[in-house]
Amino acid sequence: MILGRKWRELSLPLLIVVAALGMRSFFAGPIEEVQLKTFDVFQRLKPRPYTPMPVKMIDLDDASLERLGQWPWPRTIMAELVAHLANAGTAAIAFDIVFAEPDRTSPANILPVWPASPLLDNLRGKADQLPDHDAIFADIVSRANVTAGFVLTSEANEKVPPVKAGFAFAGDDPKPYLPAYPGAVLNLEAIEKGAAGLGTFTLLPEADAIIRRIPLVFRKDENLYPSLSAETLRIAQGATTLIIKSSGASGETAYGEHTGINHIKIGRFEVPTDSLGRIWLHFTENAPERSVSAWKLFDPEFDASSLEGNIVVIGTSAAGLRDARATPLDPAMPGGLAHVQALEQILMGYFLELPDWAFGAEIVYIAVLGIALSILINTLGAMWSAVIALAGIVSAVFFSWTMFVDFHLLIDPVYPATVILVVYITGSLISYLRTEGEKRQVRGAFAQYLSPALVEQLADEPDRLQLGGEIKDMTLLFADVRGFTAISEQFKSDPTGLTKLINRFLTPMTDMILARQGTIDKYMGDCIMAFWNAPLDDPDHVAHACDSALAMFSALESLNADIKAEREAAGELFLPLNIGIGLNSGDACVGNMGSEQRFDYSVLGDTVNLAARLEGQSKNYGVGIVIGDLTHQGAPEYATLEMDLIAVKGKTEGVHIYCLQGPPELAQSPDFVALETSNAAMIEAYRSQQWDKARDLVVKCRELDDFLPLPLDVLYDLYDERIDEYVANPPPTDWDGVFVATSK
């Protein structure tokens, strides 16, 4: 009845947690809108500090229109503007403007609309001999480092922008992830032909019409086009190709999922993006110094050297030209400044990112804290639960703010905090409606028998205070010091020194195991027994065990170097510590083992016994690490060599055993591949009783193993002896190649 009542009290808070997790996955749109508003608040509280960068906007502002005339200006003025910028030594010139129609002020276009008169009639006949403004402008554009801008539209048409940038892909095809458009508004053909680059200045506001992200690449039909900022950066560097890295690319972890685009490389700049190829903009407050009024370029007193080496974007802030965009900081920012700020961030290497792990972190945070709070409300009471809930909410906000300020990461605190608050209110209400009468059991009674950590665990889960276990797929490790008797003889008169040496040895060995998710079962003098995949699940337990064994040898090498220096300084004999390790994988029984009075968390089974036997065989075969067949199957990428088919002492069936020589990097080296191939051929010849071939291959293997830290002389001596023995005394016809070990 008590369990039923507790379950009823837990069910509603837990149901809220489950519902919240489902909503986070299936109602991402509305939740994302709240997230975006939260990130806007962060930007308003902490705008990006303006740092002068070689990027400027040439502003066709109201003052320029007043001095140079109403828009659109004759293309001759635009040509002069480009010429001034080119002569100033700018790195690249980008137009946040599209020149889709012929210049109405060109002679051929304006003369027909003037009234008839004899003088004008004569001039009209020579109109084709007069200079065309568009041709003049296109000529200047072709001689400067200009990126022409164009617009992509949702209205389909047959216009196809020329492709000037090259694209290369790494990983998945990025096209399905890019914003696609069926139509385009293009510049006059002569202008686009003369421009060094061509990029779209199309901006994609969010659902609330606020610009927060800028795509770097767009798609029309099957063609890819860079954004104005990306193309201008390419032109400024003299690069030819944009490299788009998506899920599945080298160095990009996607765990087999098609997660979209993650980086776009433009020249020497590698830009992190979201899955749709967009970058987050972290806006600055208004910075007048990043803009230059266009009319100033026509002023003889203007210092043109201030623009040398700059990327310039020609745009407008004039109210009548209607190029105002809403941002988190400004309800009416000129559109050209969005491209300028994007270029600033790329040049600075300053990027806001919504990390791939953010969604998973939210789910884990809500699940862990929500479930924990649901349970704790019924055990700790409303007051302490309020402290935990408040701490959880404050932690979420603090963590999110810290990630934003210090690491420029966007982590949503609002949804997790809201869920935690709702869970707390619901659980507190249920707790308030019932009488709290149960008290917790006194702890302390078991302190003299169990470790403090286990006592705490049992206090929370008293049902675990019983004998029993479970069968799990595990990897076992046995490690033992070789020649320990000779070492211990040095300490006959100093047992404390021997104890210190053992502790000094066991500490780094233990560290190597614990750092790779291993569990220490026990210490037996100079021997260590450890296992993986219990009590916590570890799907990579075989690899972690192999890594631990290799790391133990590296740590032992450093330890021996330290001890040697100490012994030599004291004028004492130095005997190095050497170990043998056995690894074996398979099913084993793990759990609380012992008596009703005292028990330990340990592991039993044939898999354990074989691991201990394999450690003993490391000395017989002259190798450091011996692994069983299932361990070899579980870590096929590691550098291993088959040694034998052996029936260890106490067993009648043979098992394949291998020596572990190194990590996957070694396995891929040409030297190891050659040795592995020859070793496998030698084993095959030996088991098929081709003694001469096997002997020749032993010789070849000896020639190939020089690159190993410890050559395999003992192993190949053993095979030479066996071959000689079998030549003199051939095995029976039904011989299966199994070697029966007579020692542990």
C-alpha cells in the first residue's frame, strides 16, 4: 500500500517530465521562438564590443543623395565611386545593390524621351556613337575587385545567375540543407560578366522578421551560390573555391546521422555554421566609424588611404530606399551592415554557435533534474526541494549566460527552467495535500562494514542491501609484476619501503584504469584485477580495456625512469618493474558477492578465470599484453598479432590468443601490416604442418619486428622449438594445432 501511494504521488510530476521531453522534440518551432527571444536578451545585455576591422560600409545615405542627386544615380557616378575605391587600394568592393535595368540617363535611353527639335534630331542620329553609361560602369567594374550582388526570389523565373565561385564538398551532399529559391533578379549581363565575383545579398529573417542568422551559401535549382559576404571574402583573398563540410566529413563526428552542414571554408577562414549553412550574428551597438558616407569619396579632402586594404560593402541607410532590417539591437539597421558585421566576425574568428550537444544537454538536464526533483519532493519535503529547484533554475540561467559570455555558445535556459518550476509546483502541491509521516532510517550501522560511498548508496536504495548478481558482457584485466620475488629481496630489512614501492606502482596503474571507465575489483599483493561494463554500462568496454592496458605500460615506463634515477643517486641496485597483462571478454556474473554478514561488489565466471590464465601466459610468450579471442573481436582496429591456439591449464578446449602491441594508429602503419601478414601466414603454415614454410616465415617475422618496442624473440623461439620437435616427432593426423599449456 505504501509503494502504491508513493507511486501515485510520483506519477504526475514524472508525467510532466515525460510530456516536457516530448514537447521539446515534437513542438520545436514554438520553443525555438522563445529561445530566439532569450538569445536576443543576451545580445542586448552583452552586445559584441566593436573592434575596428578592415571592413567598411560605403553608405548611400541621405546626405549623399542630397549632394549627388536622387537615386538611382547615373552609372557614370557609380563608375567614379568604384574608381575612387579601387584607387584607394581596397581589397574588395561588394554591391548590396542590384543593377537590373539599363541606366535611364544613358544617351541612347534618354534622348528618345526628349522633345523633338532640329538640334536634338541631329543628336538622336548619333546616339549610338555617344558613350553608354552601363558600358562605362561595366568597364570600371571589370578592372576592379568587385563582387556584384543579386537577389534570389520565391517567384520562379528562368533567370540563371552565372557561377563564379567554385564549390567542393566534404561529407554529405549539402544541397538538401541549403535555402533554395526558384527565381532571381540579376544585374545587367555586362556588369555580371565584368565582376570578379557574384553573391546574393538575400537575407533570411526569422518568423518574427528579425535578422539573427545569415546563410553563407544558397541554392537555385541545382546550382550553388555564395552569399555576398562569403563571395566578397573569397575575392579579397584571391581564393577560387568554397569548401562545404557536412556530416560524415573527416574530423566531423555525426555518429552516422545526417546532421547537415557544420563548416564552410573560405580561403584561409573556416567558418562554423548551423546545419543549414548559416552563421549567427552577434551584433554590436551602433558604431559610426564602420560606415563612410558615399559623398565623401568625391571630396578632394577625403583621406582615401583610410580605406586601403579594406573590404567595402556599398549599401544604403537612406530612409527613402527602404533597406532597413530589424535585429535584436536595432529595429531598422541598414541591410548592408548585416554583411559588414558578418565579415567582421569571420575576420575576427568570433562566432556565436548553437552547439550540436545543446539539445541533448537540455533533454538530459530536464530528465535528470525533473525525475530527481519528482522523487526528492517526497523524501526531502517542499522546503529542500524548493532549494534544489531554485538551484537548478539558477544553474541553468548561470550556465547559459556563462556559455554565451565566455564561449559564445547559445544554450537555452528558459525551457529547462520552466519545466523544473512546473515539476516543483506540481510535486509540492501533491506533497502538501498529504501528511508527511515517514522518516529516513538511521545510517551508521553499516559504516564499519562498508565503504562510505556504498553506505550512502544503500541509504538511498536499501533494497540493494542483499546478495545477488547479473550476467553481463564484460572485459576483465589481470596485471601482475614479473620477477617480484627478486625485487622484494631488496627490501628484506625494510618492509615499509616495499609497501611504499607497491603503493607507488599501484597508484598510476589504477589511475590508468579509472580514467578509462574501469572498475577496480581488488588488489592481490602486486596484482591488480579490474573490469569494465559494470556497475555502469560501457558499450566501448573492450576498447577502454585495451587503451588502459597500453596506458599502464606507458605509465610504468615513466615510473621506472623515476625509480632508476632515485636508485642511481642513492648508489643502489635498480631492478625495473615489469608487468604482464591478460585481457579477456565475455559473459560474467557481477554483483554483490560474499556472505550474509559481509560482501563485496565483484565478478565471477569462466571469463574471469581465463583472463587470469592469459596474464600468466604473457611471460611464456614473451609479450606484455595477451588478449583472448572475444577481446580481439571486440577491438579489431587495434594492433594485434595472433600467437597461438592454446588450451590453458585446467581447460581442454583451445582458445585463440593474441598479443596487443599498440593502438589503431600502429595497426595502420606499413611496418605492422607487413609483420601481421607474415605472422598470420606463419601460423597458417604451422597449423597445416608445412614445417619448412613455417620455419622460413619465422625468419621473415624476426626480420620485420624490429620496429616494436619489445621484439617477439621469445614467441618465435618457441615456434622454432615446436617446429623442430614436430619435424622429429610428427603430430597425429587429427592434430588441430592446439597447444596444451602445462603452467598457469
